[in-house]
Amino acid sequence: MTDATDDHDEAEARDAADAVYAALLARIGEGSPRPRLAPTRRAVELLGDPHHAAPVIHITGTNGKTSTSRMIESLLRASGLRTGLLSSPHLERFTERIRIDGEPISDEAVARNWEEIHPFVAIVDVELEGAGEEPLTFFEALTVLAFACFADAPVDVVVLEVGMGGEWDSTNVADGQVAVFTPIDLDHQSRLGATITEIARTKSGIIKPMASVVTAKQSDAALEVLEDAAELTESTLAVEGDAFDVLESRVAVGGQLVSIRGLAGEYRDVALPLFGRHQAENAAVAIAAVEAFIGGGAVRLADEVVHGGLASAASPGRLQPIATDPTVIVDAAHNPHGAESLVAALDEYFDFDEVVYVFGVLADKDAEGIAGVLGRAGGSFLVTRPDSDRARDASDLAAAVARRVGADRVRAVERLEDALDDARAWAAGAPKRAVIVTGSIALVGEAMAIADDRGWSRA
């Protein structure tokens, strides 16, 4: 009876959590954010300011935000702190976005917290509608929910990943003690600006007075903006390549061995179970951010913290093998900068003779730019469509990719399941072939779910 009761309770909790997600999805989607902070501020004010319940490390950038956020969280947890992490988007279930001590929030906790905050969210919705504005969006409501969950847990520190941009992103109601910047490049130009300078200005809005600012290597245009913002807010600025750096990255089984010079010391031969030089650089940024948070950048982290924190770091959907025999790798590269990192990592860490890209993108992405980068490295394309109302049509996308790489290398396959079957059949036809699923985080999440459902073998 106990097992049956437990199963029933778990099913009820899952249904309740799914109902929360459905309620969020009924709002304006996260692909259409509103450049405003007042509604989120009003909601957290009504809830008693849960966004002030714990100190915050705030992270923005164009690529590498989620990987860096997860490394920071893992290092903090290895330091003995209870952590909260908000990241986006999710791969399979939305509870992945709100993590407590490294684990997705429980279905029971997310449903209970939503039930408690929903009356206050409804008050803000009514106020907004009375003022002629739209109600809280998906991401605004999710941000409020996350703050409530972190306060309820409670946690010692919150790692907060920006949804889009920075200055007007709903997460920016929080005051980050440490502001972290991953590489800034062109993406979401219709929302953030047409140039890297404009995008960097929007992102620099997360820098609060007297903060510690930690940034990856940036273009001159982006760095100039961050330097100006740090000066205006009387914040300290630590730049990769100057204040801290990757000293060495060596290919190892299951990832790489890295040596990093942090803000307060060196950390040698640290196992990082992630592929790609860009992940070593993300790790350096993460270490510097944690050094800035825990000791103001003046106290070296214990070796066991760095080794343990990075060894347990994971970044699902980022250069992740999800099947062997034949090899299938997923990577969430969704802009040309991310595609460059993918191509470089495939060359350095793997030994494939031929690859096929199972490729699908959302409509607002630079599909031609991504395909151009991937195409220069060789390989053919099976173009498909992610399961999203924002996805670009497969036939239209295939025509665009063909213009970049040649029609003989491109075929449209409407359903992802069929594209994966065709790609795996091709890859099984010769040794040292691989399938690379990329172009959209939504597509990657679907592929991972299919691999799990079908029980594909993994190394």
C-alpha cells in the first residue's frame, strides 16, 4: 500500500506542477519579453521582497550563460553553501529552471509556492490591465515564482541567469553582489540592439553600485561599455586574460584537464567533464566569480572546492553525447558564435571523418549564419523543425541553408524523429561517422527525450 500511495502522491504532485507550467504558458511567451521592471518589482514587493532573502550572483552574456551559471552553482555548493539557481530555457521539464542545491525543484514545492503567490500575481495583473498594460509575462511570473521558491527553501545564495538582455530583464529587480558577463555577441538584435555596443549597453544594466564585475574576454566594443558601466557604478572589474585566465586545457577522457589562474591563486590539473576550450574559459569565469563572492577576490578557494565543484559540474545539452553506436551528440548552439565553439570542439575533442547535422532553429535566429559556420567544417544537413510555435518551417529553413552550403548537402525532414532515424542509419553505414543535433535548445531537448524513450545506448 505504501508504494502505491507514494506513486499516487508523486503523480498528483507532477500533475500540479504541470498545471503551474500550463498557467505560465497561458501568459505572453518568453520570446516576446516586455522591456519593463515595474510589474516584477510590484509583485515581489507584495510578497515581502523575497528577491532580497539571499545574496545574488547575476549572470548575462550571449553564449555560455547556463554552463557558467551551473559551474558557479556547483562551486558554491562545494563550498558548503545552500544554493538556488534560476536558468533558462529548460530542456525537458520547466522545473529544471529552478534548482535548489543542484536539483530541480520538486513538483510539490513548485506547486505549493505557486499556490501561495498566485493571488498576488493576480493583483498585479489586474493593476496592469487597469493601467492599459499587458499582464505579467511568462518570464516575469516565472522570475517571481523562483524568488519565492528560493526564499521558501531557504538558500544561502542565488545564482541568477538573465532571460534576455539585462537592464530591463525581470531578474534585474535583484541587486547582484557579483555581476558576471559571458562573451557578448550578436543575438536578439530586434530586442537588444543592432550592434555589439548596443547589446553590451543593455546587458551592462545588471551592474549595481559597488558590485564586483567579472567578465570573459570581450571584443573591444563590448569591453569599453563594461568598463564605463563599472566606473559609473564604482564597481571593480576583473577581465579574463588580465585578472584571471585559462593557463592550460588538455584533452582528457570524458572532457578535459584545465589549469586556471584565478583572482586569488592558481588551480592546477582540474578535471572538467565538459568538452571545448570555451568550457574551460567558462570555468575560469566561474572560479573568478566565486572568488569575488566569497572573499572579495582576495581569498584563494580551497583545492577540494575547485576540484569537487568542477568535477560535478554538468551542462546538459552542451556538446553532450546522448548515444553511441552510432554516436549522437547534441549541442545547443543557436547563433553563429555558438556554432564556432561547436565546430572548434568537434575538431579538438573528437575524431570523426564525417558528420551529419540534424538542424532546426527558432524563427528569430540567424539560421543562415549558423549554417554557414557549420558548413565550412563540412558535413551534410537534415533540416527539421523544433516543436515550438516560434520554430522556422523546415522547408523554408532547408532552402536558406542550401543557399549557404549547396543544395546537394541539404534535405528537409519535417519530423525530428524521422530526421534522427535517417541520420543514425547513415552514420551506422561507416565507422567514424556521427550525428550532431544543433541549432535550437528546444530541438536538443526533444532529441534527448527521444533518446531516453528509445533507450539508445550511451558510453
